[in-house]
Amino acid sequence: MEPQQELEALAQPFSVRVARAGLRSLSEPERTAFLVWSFAHELDNGGPDAFFYNASGRFAEQTVDALQAIAARNLASALEEVIEGFPDGEVPDDQEERTDALEEVARDLEDALERLREAYEEKGSERVSKATLRYFRAQTGGAPAE
């Protein structure tokens, strides 16, 4: 199985738990896998803008921590730079508010969003997936917590 498919198979079920009980319902390794998978999925399918426009954008700050946990520091820094460009340096939880905020600062964030896209492309989807799977296995012994 390809690393991206393996990460999706691992992390996608976590989205049901997050929808039902929130991000805190996941263990730290599960949360990291879920956040990185969500981030990578959006970037692969629509770029950095898609990440912020869609539901996963509400977890932008936590995604920085998840990227740092898998040692994707340049990617975490690039995401942090975009977050700092939002009004008051905060990404709204509410999707409509987040969309409005992004549209308000879109012109100012063009360069930061492009740096985020470049950092992701430089790291590569496969390497991000492999690093996430390595982290998860090291933390859990290979299996999701029940």
C-alpha cells in the first residue's frame, strides 16, 4: 500500500470521532495523524487556500504542532506564517468567519500561501505521509488506540 493510502486508511476513521466528540477525543498520536492527513489532503486537492476554506482549517494552529511532531519544521513554519497573516494572527473556528477573514487578507497572504505551497511540494506528499506513519508507529507500537 502506498504511504498516502496507508495514512488515509489510518486517519480517515478519526474524522468521525472528531465530528462526534471533537479533536480532544483522539490520543496525541491519533490527533497528529489526523491533522497531518487532513492538511495534506487539502493541499493535494486544492492547495493551501482549500485547507483554510474547508473544515480542516479550523485546526490550523494544532496542525502546526502536528507538523513539528513529524519533524516537518519548514512546513510548520510556512503554515505558521500564513496563520500570522490572519486578523489578530488567529484562524477563526467558524467556517464562514474563516472564509471571510481569508478573503479579507487574501492579497496580503499571497506570498505566504505560495511559500506554504512550495514548502509542501518540496517535502512531498509521500514523505509527509511516511513521516506521519513513522511517528504514529513509534508512539503507538503500530496500531490506533481503541
